[in-house]
Amino acid sequence: MNELKLRSLDTSALLVFHTLADEGSVGRTAQRLGMTQSAVSHALNRLRGLWNDPLFVRSGGRMEPTQKALGLAPGIAAALNELDVLLRQERAFDPETDRRRFVIGMSDYAAAVFLPGLIDRSANNMDRITFLVRHTSRAAGFEMLDRGEVECLVGSFPTAPKRLRQLSLFRDRFVCAVSAGNPLASGALTLDRYLSARHVHVSLAGEPTGYADRFLKRAGHSRDVALTLGHFLVLPHVLTASSLVATEPLSVVEPFVDMYDLRLTDPPFETDDFAFSCVWRGRSDGDPGLAWLVSVLKSLAQTSAPGGGSFGS
């Protein structure tokens, strides 16, 4: 342990580093931390001396991290999180009096399912409780947790490693969605009609195939994917403006059925349902604020879990 360097380090300087990396501005960092810009600059200078590196340099109106700072950022975020957990242990979280910003990793799909209810539950406490949502995916989520970039993940994730905790919120299933004006909205959606249509597919990672293609492949079929999207919330606009068919989770499309006049039905082939879960670091188990957030998400899942709709006859 380098005791000399540890004595020269303080948590306020680490907070300045972490916040400046997020904000890219000395002024916004000072405002967020309740410090003067001069105090932020002094803290940054101490860190520059400690690591013998500029850490942040001005570029195009922003303070951009150097390569050294990029390497330090995950460790500093994790260290601050550990200190935060230590300070919160043995003390219940009270949303009526405590201040907290929760950093949650979600896709736009998960955000559409949970954020309206989460904001509604916190409406009376928004001067104290705020949320920062960072876009994530199945591929990137666990690494974001490990780097301390988010406190928890909400969405559809594979089985988490043992170092993480995972709570199933509800199970979702796949449905086919088309616009009311699509010829496929009339009559039963048979496998032949499905395979003769053109399809739209959502992949956050930009992959040209997904679950529906895997389900079809095991039955010896394939579909014609005309469009791959990187965002779920663009999907209802595309369906309304085209004759494409989407095969996506019910909770993605169900909220838009009335707004975009969509029609839903079960796929004409066998599919698997899947778990929608919350994932967090095991070392955060002692954080009462996170425990409160998880309990709210669990409660919302009981009321936000998708129902169903149909088209055809």
C-alpha cells in the first residue's frame, strides 16, 4: 500500500475526477458538486500532480480525458461506489428525506416498460431522488456493472456470473406486430403468410438476425428481414409506415397498440419466453438505497408485466 500517495488523496478530488469525466465541463462539474470552479480546478491540479498527467485537456469546448484518465476512470468509479456503500450500511433508505441519484443501465425497451412507473412512484420526491439512465444491452451490461458505470441493470440478460445478483421481475413472450392497414392484419397469420412477408428486426448490437430467426431455424425455416433497427422505440413508426412484420417481445409493442393502431398475434411457430430481470453487484447488497430501488422495480413489474392483444380470426 502506497501510504504516502493515499495521504495526499481525498474523496472530493476523486469526485471531481468522476464528475468531470461525466460532464466534460469544469463549470457543470462545480455546479453538480456544489463547489466553486476554482475549487474544482485545484482538485484537478492535485490529481494531475499525483498521477503526473494532464488527465483532462480542452478540446472543442469540452474537457476530454487523456488515455491515462480513461484507464483510471473505471477504478475510481468502483472505489467511489465502495465508499458510498460503506457510508450507507446499517441505515435504512428513506425516499421522503434522503437524496440519491440512481444510475441505471437500460435499453430503450426496458426504459419504456419501467421508467413511466418509476418516475410516477418518485414524483413527490423528485427534488431529492433523480435517475440517470445509461443505454446498455445484453452484450455490454455486465461489463458496465463491473466498471461501476451503472448501479444496476434492468432488462433481458443471460444468467449473471456468481459475483452479481439477479432478480427475475417478470417473464415476457414474443408476438407478431403489424399496422392495422397491413393486409396481414386480416385473417389468420399462418406460417405461409408469415414466411411470404418481409420483416423488421430490432438489434441493439446491429446483428442482422435475432431470436425469431433462431426459432424459425430450429423448425427448418427462415424469414426475409428487410430492415434491422438499433432502437426499439423506432419500431412502431416503421410498422405504421410499411407492410413489414415485427416479431418482438410483447412488452415492447403493447404500449403502442392504441397510439399507432397496431395489431398483435402469436407467432405461427414455437417460441420461448424469457425472463426480464434486475442485475446488480453482489458487493452492493448492503446498500439500502439500491435495495429500495430493486423493491420498487419488483413492485412495478407486478403491474407493468405485459398482457396481450390479437388480430386475425
